[in-house]
Amino acid sequence: MKKIVKIKIKPKTISKEIKEEREICIQDYDEIESMRREIEWMKMTMNEMRRDMNEMSRKLEFQKVGEIVNCSSENVVSDFDKWTSELELTLQDLEMMFECNDIIEWASKFIVADLKKRSTHPHPLCAVKGSKSELLIYGNNAWKKMSDQEFSSTVVNKVFKKLLSVFTAWKNENYTRILTSEHFSTLYHLNYARILSFNENALKLKMKLFRELC
């Protein structure tokens, strides 16, 4: 019977050079992890600082709004929503639109004239001096910048509906003339097309109105 010989496996010895390399790798890894955490912390801090700066800038901006529109705390400013709800367009305004070659120029002058007639100064719709085309509106005892979407859905839409309503009344009153007179027929078809395309020129009206209000 053969004798079983137990073989004892000696642990593999690691050279000094390999140990040093491993220690260096561990140290490098720790340094990289530390740098990564530091970078993440710096990013978070920068984001917080950016938010704080934006908030501070926004507050300073609205503190200066009164100066931009020449408004002091003693001034009584009309409310923008109230102004738009009371906006009225007469037959005389429509006839002025007929005579104007540019419906956007007419609309801009009409809005400014209505603001001057029915609101105190500063008006509830003002231009931000020094900007490219920023408009301010006043409501809930505060000023705020008006977006393009807000401008379209309030000012443009309101003027369009009023204009279409008065034009329809004019058409009904002059129905027979439109059918029998070439002048009235041309007047009707030309201006009906102009009114229908009015909403497509919202940005052009905003720029025109901005220049009128500056």
C-alpha cells in the first residue's frame, strides 16, 4: 500500500517591488476618489452660488423696474388685466385702419393711444429701456416681464377679437354697398384678409409697440 504524502503549498511570496506598486496604486485610487468627491462638491457649491446670484440679479432687476418706467411707490399704476378687459375699438378706429397701409403700425398706435387715454402714467404696459424688446406689465401690485406667449394671448388676441367684431358690424351695415360698389367690395376683401393675418404678426407688433413705448 502506497503511503499518502501530504503536500503543503507554500504561499506565494510577493516581491517588495510588487508590494510597493500595489501601495502606490491604492494611494493613487484614494487620491482620485478624493479629487472626484472634491469636484462634485465644487460643482454643487457652484450651482448653489449660481442660483443665489440669479435670484439676487432677479431681485435687483425688479427693484430697478420702478426707475426704468419712472414709477415711484407713490404712483398709482393701473392693472394690466383691467386695462385689457376694458379695451375698446370703435368704428373710427376701424376707418383709421382702412387708411393705414400697415396694420401693425396702426395697431401699435391704437394701443399706445388707448393706454394714454384710459390709464395713469406709468401705464400697465411699459417698455424696458436699454433692452432689445422687453415689455413689462403691472398686476397684483408688482411688475413682471411679459413673455412672447403672454403678449400673443393677451394684447394681440384682444385687439384681434375687437377688430374682427367691429369689422363684422361694419360689413353688416354696408352689406348692400359691398355687393354693388367696387370700392366697398375691394375695401371689404382687402381688409378682411389683413385682419385674418393679424395674429401671424405678433412679434412684429411687439417690436413696433416697444419702440412706441420707449
